[in-house]
Amino acid sequence: MPRERFVIVVMLGLTAITLGVHVLATFDPLVPWMWGVHAYAFFPRGWLLVAVAAVVAALVAMVGLRPPRFAIPGGRRAPAWRPWALYVAVAAGAFAVFWLLRARHLFLGDGFVLVDSIPRTDALHNFEPLMAHLQHAIWRLAGPLFQRPGSRPADVAAATTALGSAVAGVLFVLTLIPLSAELLRAASRDAVARADVWTRAGIVVVIASQGFVQLFFGYVENYTWLALAVTYYLLTAFAYLNGRASLLPALVSCCAALCLHLSAAALLPSLTVLVAWGFLDARRRRALLGDLVSGVVLVVVLAMLISMAGNGYDLPATLWQIARLVLSGSGDTAGYLLSARHLQDFLNEVALVGPLGMLLFVVLLGGMRWVGRPGIARVFVGVLGLTWLAGVWVAGDSNLGYARNWDLLAPAGLVFAVAGVFLLLELAQRGEVRRLALGIAVAASLFHTAPWIALNASFERSFERFKTLPLGGGRTESTVGYWYATHGQLDAAEQWLIRALDANPGNSRAHYLLGRVCMMTGRYDEAVAAFSAARIQRPDLEPFRMALIDALVRTNHGSAALAEVDTLIARNPGVARDWAVRGVILMELNKAGEARDAVARAIALDPADNAYRDIERQLDAPGATVMLLGGTATVLGGRWQELMDR
């Protein structure tokens, strides 16, 4: 079979597979298990029929028409656009699409935790050295745009993070334009092919229509910026391979990606290919040494800055820790990485962030026998794609569940798409074949990605979809219960949390949330039981123990509450809040002298916080020693709850 016919057959075959699995995923028994392709299941059946018909009609038109009628010949001059006008128009259109169709929910990834933490801290995360600082800076800069009377800090943080996601999406699309040119230069043998503006447009649309692009639609998480950094790394890497740039921009962009998330370590093998090629090429060797020296200085400076920002953060040690964690499968259920369940999750993941990326890369890599001896660009692409493929395969389950934590691996969809498109361009050297193949890819990709964007833009559909996710361990049920509880639907929350514990009695988060629901409904004895179960399973989590202390105080179990707070103080005697809580409990136990000493210790540890001085005055007030029968909450009022919430 001629290689260009092989390319078209592959594209048609992948399109047929894409349509087939999406149709299968709409059948109710398969909906929970095909979570990477079941978007159409949450829309009226007619949507799927119209989409399939549109793709089939597009394929018939593209394949049936003769190339001269179908495509503008590659040699024709591009429209006389001024570069700045083109970029402005693309940026404005991209932002409008990303923002107007942005996701309207926080169910995926760590969205709930993220929006709660951004207003309170920019503390460094072990796996994301600089992301917390970036998200916090965006919140401080853009927060006033979304501040409304009565709005919660978390709501403002969600809006600013979504805005950052859309802005990163605009930068991503603008980076794709020069990247498409570098891909064509690396894959083409003649100048006419490299000047084909319509092929470049097809490359941009194919890459930008893969499932990972959902990250840029107002998605509230951190991997959006990582995907942008990886895109820029690919641009600089191909520019270096084409002799149009030095290695330094690739080194800088790789460092930037690592600073945003340590999973970008998967770029390092491909960077090694660039360095090795520079040493082997005499024309580049002298400049390479200067680039490497500059790169080493950059790495050292960044490591020092991150260490200072993170109070001694050790970047190399953390990278090694992550590598050991991933390779050992720690945190996964026994045998998960070699199980059918893991294969199912893996296939769903690569389909969700694709659908064509990984399959296109793997299939076309096998068809490279037609192209002859591999050039450096193909070696680079092969190492890049295989490294990320191995990373996605060995990445196991997580505390959130594979389907909910899909975004951690989403940037791999970008890598697979770029690698697959490059191999397609190498195999199909004729312009009309390239444009036909890219047209087929666009049809299949939009069929997959468009309903996901529409689904995430609807809270109701997204919530119903989340309820079907097979996260395991009661994680789906506990998250649904959390949402109902935070929105005042306590009966529904309790039902879902009980379902979570039926599915997994060891779900400490479900025990904790159930305790919260019991507290909100005044059932403090039941809250003690729930919080106790949560604390037994996760004694390391301070919020669980603080919630138990609160419930014990409200049920007049002062001695038990004192034992719990003493455990916290023994673990870290420098927390002012814990000493204040101890003082209040001691006062309830009629140990006034010890109580005042404890509150005085809290004031000494944090003299700037007037709340502790207010507590001291309240404890000294007449009648404050008559505390039992729920007296703590009565005497301190809001101060007690403030202590519990710290």
C-alpha cells in the first residue's frame, strides 16, 4: 500500500473508531465505564445522530471530491494579512470562545480545594513549585473585577482562575501558529510545502481540537499553565531542530514547565536528544556550550529561589521522590497497574484528551518504514511521545480517582497530538493528501471535543455526569454529598454520604462530611461518632481532630476534648490557636488558672491577633466559670467557631 494511501486509511479508521465508541458509550450500562467518551449520553439522542451525520457527510465530501476541487493548491500565495492583525483577530476570537463557553463547575480535579485555598495562601505545593504563587497573583490582580456585594472569596477565586485559564488558552493558540510552521519545516522536503498556509491552518485546528483543550475553557485547576509551557517548549525545540534558534529558549521553557508542575520532567529525555544532537553537529557545538552554561546558571538560580519561597524546598529530592512514587505504584490498590481496570482507565484517559493524539502517534510511528532513515526531528518526536506514553501508563490511581483527576495527564494529549501530526506530515508529503488527512482529523476531533465543551459549560449536565463516574472508594458519592451540604440540601447530602460509607466504610472524608451535616442539624452525639471515625482513619489530618474537639465540647465531653487538643499541641506546640482552644476547654473544666496560662501562651505566640485577647477578656468576665452544658459555645459565641475554622 502506498504510504499516502496508508495515511488516509489510518485517518478514516481512527475516525470510525471514534464514532463507534461514542455511540457505544451512550448505552446506559456502559456510561459509567466509558467515561472518556460518554459525553453524548448527557444530551438528547438527536444530538448524537446529527453529529454522526455531519461527520459522515464531511468525510464523503472530502474523500469524494477530486483534490483540485477540494483544496487550494499548496503553491498559491497566502492572503495578504498583516501579522499583527492576524494575531489580534485570533486572540480576540479565541478569548471569546474560551470565556463564553467556560466550564461552570468545580467537580473535576481539586477545584473545590483550590478556590478555597487561593484567597488564604500562596504556600508552595510540593509538586507545583510556583503554581500557587501564580494563581494567588492572578487572584489579587483580577479579583476586583469579580467582587460583588455578598460574594464569597471562593467564588471570586473560581472566577479569577477561570479567567487565567482563558488567557492561557489565548497564549496557547497564538503559540500554535508559529509551532505549525516549525512542524511543517521539520517534516517537509520542499519550500512549496513549507509555505502552505492551508496546511498550517489545518495543523493548528487539529491540535487545538483535541480533548485536552478543555483545560483552557475556564477550567479551575493548575494544569492549564503547564500545557501552555509545554507548547512553548515544543515550539522552541522544533525551532532549534530547524536551525532557527539556539538551545537556550528550549532550556528556559523546559525549566518553566518544571516550575509549574514536576510532571514536566517527562520533557527531560527529549531535551537530552536536543543536547546530544548539538554536540554531534560541529556547527552548533560552540553555541551549545554557551547555552548549557546559561541553562545551568538558570537552573541553579531557580532552585535557590524556589527553595527560599518554599522554606528549604529541595527540587531534585522532590523529583526523585515523585519518580519513586510513580514507579512503585504507592497509593494504588494492590495490583492496580497490571489490572484490567487500569487498562480501562488508561484507554479512557487517552481518548478523553485525544481522541486522535496517542493512537495517531502510535499507528503512524509504526508506518515510518516508508520514510527511510530517521532524521533528528523524528528521533526527537519518538523519544518525546514514548516518554509521555510511558508516563501516562505508569501513572496510577489517585486520592481523587482516575476519572476525576484526568487533568493531571491532560498535557500528554498535547504532546501526543503534536507528535502524531508531525509523523502524519512526514508520511504525507503531497499538499492535497496532507490537507485531506488533516480535514478528516478535524472532523473526528470536533465530533469528540465539542460535546465535552458543551457538557462542561452546563452545571446541571456536568453534575449528572459526575454522579456516574466510577471513582471507587465512595469518592463519587462523598463529593456529591459535599456539594449538597455546602448548598444547604442537608437531607440529600446525608443520603449521598451514607451511600459513600456503604461503598467504602474506610472513606474518612465521608465520615468527616457526615459529621459536619450532623453538626449543622444539631445532632452533636452523632457528629462525635462520625468525627471519631474520621480521626481514627486519618489521625494526621488536623481538621478532622479539630472537628471532633468541637463536637466533644458541644456534648459536654470536656476531658476527651482536652486530650485531643493536647495531642495537637504535643505534635506542634507553636500553634497559637491550639493553646487558645485548650484554655477555653480548661475554663469549662473549672481550671481557671491553667486556662488563663494557656490563653496567655496563645497571645505570646501570636500577639498581633486580637481574637486571643478578646477570649482572655471573656474568660475573665463574671460567671465565665459556669461553662458546662454547652457553655463554651454560648459564652464565646462566634469566637469559638472562629477558633474551630482556623
